[in-house]
Amino acid sequence: MIELWAPRATRVRLRYAGGDLEMQAAADGWWRGEVTLADGDRYGFVLDDGDAVRPDPRSRRQPDGVHETSCWFDADGYEWSDHEWTGRQLAGGIVYELHVGTFTPEGTLDAAASRLDHLVDLGVTHVELLPVNGFNGVWNWGYDGVLWYTVHEAYGGPAAYQRFVDSCHGRGLAVIQDVVYNHLGPSGNYLPEYGPYLRDAERNTWGSSVNLDEPAVRSFIVENALMWMRDYHVDGLRLDAVHALLDRTDRHILQEIAEETDRLSAHVGRPLTLIAESDMNDATLISAREAGGYGLTAQWSDDYHHALHVALTGETVGYYADFAPLSALVKAATRGFFHDGTWSSFRGREHGRPIDPRIPTWRLVTYSQDHDQIGNRAAGDRLSQSLDDGGLRIGAVLTLLAPFTPMLFMGEEWAASTPWQFFTSHPEPELAKATADGRLAEFAAMGWDESVVPDPQDPATFERSHLDWSEATSDAADPRHRRTLELYRRLARLRRELPDLTDPDFAALSAEADEDARTFVLRRGDVDVLVNFGTDAATLRLRDASRVLLTTDDAVSADDGRITLPGRSAAVTTL
């Protein structure tokens, strides 16, 4: 039986190889048709008395793009080999964020699977894929998806996705899938023809808001979330920009997703992780439901990124302005949020709420680079393209040894020289022009030189954003890449070996900074992370009986209870 929610239609036909099947109206806007489709069968829906065929809103495959007929996919047809997989909890883990289309030269899931041993050697535990659902065009970041149940065909489609997840599990890697439930892309969204999926009168940053007042729309989202974890054996989801989910019901959609995910986790016998991206600095998301929270596993802390970025680069434009003093890094590193009810000059209001210190620190995901913080810069430049070697090494130390769950962005671990720019491939000329013009206007308004802003529609922008794997694997590569990669591997090993570096207790943290000397010390139990952000050498007092575990500069020296850090260097000590 085929079911379809289409309350706006007065007539629905299923069009497939057998002809047109008149579907029967049922209660609450649902339509049903008695038909059995096999794997690979093409089909679509014809609404009212027209003749245009629309894809299935829950389509699993779109071989010819988001405007064409759907292709039935039998998810149960794959022979999984991960029967012994028991999952990975996020606590103590390291997340690696990657974009399938630019992670390898081929830009496919099968090609990405061939690079998994690199991630294992690096010490990664969780692979987080940027959105893979169907969008119009060939390449895109993935946040313009319109068919949430599909896997983009250029990546290999749903069968390749199953192979990728299976390969990850075979190497001990969990998979987190980035999903977008707060808006639809600008091309190929036929949902409004079927029913009130959107609130046209209410908009967020990216367009009309999703209609969370409608039970069928909520079910559409929750069932999609469960599909990834059930049918594709995914270990969790990263929920995009949840602050843009306008939900006025008594049971927030995030709580509903969390409750259903916990139910599925109990059934499959492995941990399932939900990570929220939120701009609200509100730990309600990760607080226990027994305490009035939503019960998600973790959430991003942009504040830690902002404080670290400013300390490394000196940039204080826009939302970085409040993070200029090193005291901002002290607060973010020990309390999770910098803005926890304090004045945000960028927003022009007080922002955030304090985190209950009883919440484990690993429930915050932090990073020095991610797809947004790189790709939304005018030129898509990484830290490796602006920082000296000392700054890069400090960034590595304070990313991987942070009190929170560290996340790396693909290529960061070897100081990739390739940018990661904003790219699209909209086939419609008017949409392509609007996207390019809008990008230029956005950065011009912020004072950027328009000449450095690449055209997102230019195929070269996409090509430039591919990783150059020879930098990580070739003996002839710039030694900067090899040294950076080895440092990331050493830091990941240190994180695994020292219990203090995965201790989730906020009470075990302390930090201090000297604004004039530009030094910063983070204490995690018996472990101290000592950093000199300045350009001149600085001497710091060590705790009694401290021994040096790691330095980022061979010129670091320790003697008589003191350690001298050259400019732009860091050291790790323990009692």
C-alpha cells in the first residue's frame, strides 16, 4: 500500500509503469492506493486534474533530480555486515565533520569510505556528514535540500550510503548525519502543493518556516529522523539551526525527536546521539527531561570557537567583538558559554543563560574551525591560510584538549591549503544570479573587497574546495602538513590516555589569563595546558612536581618550577 498526505488535493493519482492508479481519500488529508512497487520502479503523483508528475515527498531515490519521478528503494535489500556493532557514546569522542562532495576528488560516498583508515589513525570516533539529502543541481553544501528522505544521487544514492555506514562501523567509527528541518531549499520544493508544510506568513533566515503546528508535518520530521538511524544504521543526527524551529506546542519537536530516538535506541541496543546547533546559548536542549529539558545528547558552543578564534587571529569584527579579551576564552573554557545572560553587542541585547554545572562538559561540542566558520568567510579561507605555524599548533591543542567534545573540520588535521568556499549549482539562471548577487551584497555591506568573493555558481569555486590528499600522504608534501598531522595524532592519543582530559566535571576546571603577556592556562585536574598567544617569550610557574608531556615548539624549556614558552607556543604538563 502507498500512502500520501495531501490535504490540498481534490484528486490524487499514482503514476507508475502499470499506468495511473486512482488513490482513495482517507481521514485527515491522507490518500491510499493498493499497489506494490519493487526496488528500482519509477513512480510519482499527479495532483487534481493536471498532468504534471510530482516526486514522492518521502522518496528515497531521485535518479534524475528533484523535479523528476521518484525511484522506489528497498532499504531492507542490503546485507549488513555490522551485526557486532554496539555503537559509540559521544562522551570521550572526537567528531570529524566532512562534506561528501569535496572530501575526495571523486566526491562520492564510496570514495569517502576509502579514506576511513586515515580517520581511524587520526583518533576520530564519530564521522559527521554534512547534509546528503536531495537538492537541485549537482553540487551544493547540502543545506538547500528539498527531499529530506533521499540521498543525493551524485554521491551514490541510498545504496552507497548504506555501504558507507557499514564501512565506518567495520572500522569502529560511528556516523552522525547532519539534517535540516528548519527550512526547504529554493528549487524543487513541491511540498506546498501537497499540504501546509510551511507557514508562508512566518519566515526565518532562509525562507518560510516549517509548520510545526500541523501533526502530519511533525510526523514527517520525526519519521525522517528515525529513518536514518533505523534503515541506514546511522548512530545519530546533527540538527541544523534548531533556533529557527518555531514551535509553540506544549511538547517541542526537539523533545519529541529525543523521546522517539531514546525509544529506538532501547530497541536496537546501541547509543543514538542527537547534537543540536543552536544560537540561543540555552542548555534546556541538553538538560534531562526530568529536569524540564528536551533531553538531547549535546549542542554546539559557538562561544568557545569565537573566543579561540579571536585569541588566535586578533579579528574582532562583527560577532567577534565581545570576545576580544582573553578573559572571554577563560570563561568559555570553564563555563561553556561566554554569553550566559550577558550583553551581546552584536545582537544589541542580553543573550544566553548559564549552564548548570552538573551537566557533563562533553555535552558541548566545540571546535576551532567548521563548515560555517570557514565557508561563510568571504574567501572561504581556513586558519591554515592566515595563521603562522605557532598559531595553528595552539589551535590544535585548544581544540583537542578542550573540556568539551572536540570537532574537527576535514583537512584541518594536516593544515590543508585548499579553501572551503560557498558553492552552488542552481540550474535556473535567475536563481543562480540572485545567489551570486546576494553573496556579493552581503560581504560588501561588511566592508569586504568584492574582488575576493568567489562566484558560488562558478564550477571552479567548487573545484577549489576539494581537499588535496597529497598534502597528507606524500613524502614530498610541505613539511608543515606532516608536522600538523602528527601533532593532531599525538593530541588525540593524549586525550585517550589521560583520564583528566575526558573528565566531564565542570568543577574540575579552572583557567586564568594574563592580558598583557597574552598567556592562558587551562587546568583539567592534574593536567595543565599552557599557552602563549603573544609573540614574545613568556615564563609561567608550574605546579609542584609537574612534568612536561607535550610541547608545540622545541625551544620550550622547563626548570626550577617554571616553564618558558616562546612566542606562539603551547605545552601540556601533568603532576
